[in-house]
Amino acid sequence: MKKFTFTLNRLLSYRERLLDEEKNRLGQLRLNQMQIEARIAELKAAFARLSRELVEEQAAGIPAFRLRSYNLKLTSLRGQLDQLRRDLARATAAVERQMTVVVEASREVSKLEKLEEKQLEVYMEDVRKAEAIELDEFVSSDTIRKMIS
């Protein structure tokens, strides 16, 4: 009997390749998301540090131009944080969309793998039947030879 070959093997390979590509995209999106989160954490730390400095200098008495400088820096940090939060929301949405794509691609691959398993089971059953028939024929021919001799 000829060797087992999955009839949709090319399609399975194609789907697996697509799944790998989608997983790579997901990884890139997650990396971008983590970078934005790290940048937000950095800016929050800078904001907290700058706020502490301002409080300390206010306690010691601060000239108006320095107070204005601190306020401008804090305003700038707030704006950057707001922008990064919007970027993070977009990045999170992109990750969620890509997760949906990856899950669907995984389902497609899984369906094809299950189909391959079923085809292999049918093939193995056919092999067992063929072997049983061959064995029966061998036993029958051997029995006939013994009867003739």
C-alpha cells in the first residue's frame, strides 16, 4: 500500500505559515505596547520627581521665573503623558484585534490538523484491512497447498 499523504497538506502548510506571520505581528504589537507603557512609567517618575523638587523649592522660597519654569515642564509632561495614554489605548486595541486574528488562524490550522488525523485513521484502518486480507489469502493458499500435497 502506498505511503500516507494528507490531501490538504499544502493548504495546512500555508495556514501554518500565515499563523506564524500573524503571531509575529502580534509580538511586534505587544512589544510596541510594552515600550509605550515603559515610556509612560518613565514620564510618571519624571513628573513625580519634578513635583517633589517644586514642593521643596517652594518651601525654601522660589523666584517667580523658576516657578514658571517648573509649571511649563509639568505641563509639558502632562501633555506627553496624555499623548502616550492615547497611543497606549490605540496599541492595546491593535493587540486585541491581532489576538482575534491569531485565534482565528489557530482555529483554521487546528481544523486542518484534525482532518489530517481523521484521514490518517482511515488510512491506518485501510492498511489493517489490507494486511488482514493478505494474511487470509496467505493462510488460504497455504492450506490449499497442504491439502493438494
